[in-house]
Amino acid sequence: MAPWKSRGFRWLVLIALAAAFLAAYPVWLAALGNFLVKAEPPFPADLVVVLAGDGHGNRILKAAELVRQGFAPKVLVSGPAGVYGLHECDLAIPFAGKRGYPAAWFIPLPHDGYSTVEEARVVLQELRRRQVRRFMVVTSDYHTRRAGRVYRSQAPPAEVRMVAAPDRFFRADSWWRTRQGRKLFVLEWQKTLANWVGM
């Protein structure tokens, strides 16, 4: 019998493949993290939209910086309810103001949506009311692919680009190194898979 046909040889091959797979874990874990990120460069727009869900302020500060750079005149700030009886936009706008961005740059949009899909319906309704034709959506980098899929499916004929805000805890190529990074990764993948199957 040829040695490669023996059971022992097959087991050695399987063990070697498993060892190679485990040794390469940073590569495939980084690939899974990077898949979540699908961001685009900013472009001149009628409005910037900042999505809710960032309690650290990275999203609204990124949106404000786009206005400062001249990409758009104002920021529409999505604000679901639920933070001690306040809407998130009621907290985000003063937060940006304390960091030197004029309150006049921001438009609060309080609402009762609690998912990206529900939020998109409210935001897009407001954008249509304002006759916005080109807009940017600012969200955390790990959220850009999923949110982009939602907005691109509902936004036409308006043109939309997804702009990534950095996250304090998530790094696409090393998310597994911190507990918070692992939590964000798992939660975002759960939501991504749920969106794929229509949940």
C-alpha cells in the first residue's frame, strides 16, 4: 500500500492542515473584520447624515469635520429615544458644540427607530422632504457595509456615500485583541447575517 493511502498518513495531513489554519488565524480573522468595512471617500454633498449608536462621539465629530472641510453645509443628526428619556441627537449636538463646532451646523432628527432599517426609513423620509440629492452617511467603520446596503437599497434616486468614523475599540485587522472589539465584531456579524436572510 502506498504510504499516502494509509490512515496514519491521512491523519498527519489533517493535523498539518489544522495547524496551518490555526497558525494563520490573524489573516482570516482580519479578513472577517475587514469585510465589515465598506467605506468611501467623502464627496461634495447637500447634507451629511450621522447615524445613531455611538456613545463616544466619533461619528458626530467626523460628520462635523466634513462640514468644516466644506463637503456639505450641515449635518442631520439621527436621534432615537432611550437615553434617560432623551433622544441621542439631544446629547450628540451639545457634545460637538463643546469641541468647537457651531450648533447651527447640526439639524436634530429625533425619532423612535431602533434598528438600522427603521432609522433609514426616518432619515430618508426627511431627506426627501428636504429634496436632498447627494448625501453622505457617517457611521462607525465596522457598520459601513451593512448600513450602506440598507441605504443604497432605499435611497435612489439620491446618491449616497458611506464615510467611516473611527471606533475607539474596533480595529478591523486586530479586533480580537480586546474584549470590546470581540463584542462589536460578533454583534455586527449577527446583524449582517440577519439582514442577509431578511430578518
